[in-house]
Amino acid sequence: MKRIKIGDWVEALIYTLSFGYGEHIALWIARTFFKKETCGCCERKEWLNRLTNKEYNGNCNQIKL
């Protein structure tokens, strides 16, 4: 049985609260205010998932609602 990872829960919450535009908003903020080319969403998800599941392999952008 696989454990539910906290990064997936946070991503689903952000997706739901922002009506699917969470990553677009984060990317706009990162580019506009911080001059970065990535929003860091994937890195955040990987870090949070590894907190609850040590065997997590780093597959990002595979949200399943």
C-alpha cells in the first residue's frame, strides 16, 4: 500500500483553491518579482513528499484528482 504524500495533498489544495491556475499564478509571481524562470512548484512538491515517504522517486506534475 502506498502512503499518501503531503506534497500531493498541498498541490491538490492549491489547484482547488485557485481553480486550476495556481501554477500559472506562481510562475507569474516568480518571473515578475523574483526574476526566476521557474516557480519552484515541483521542488516544493518533491521536498514535501520526501518528508512523508522516503522512497519517493521525484515524479512531479502527476496530480490525480
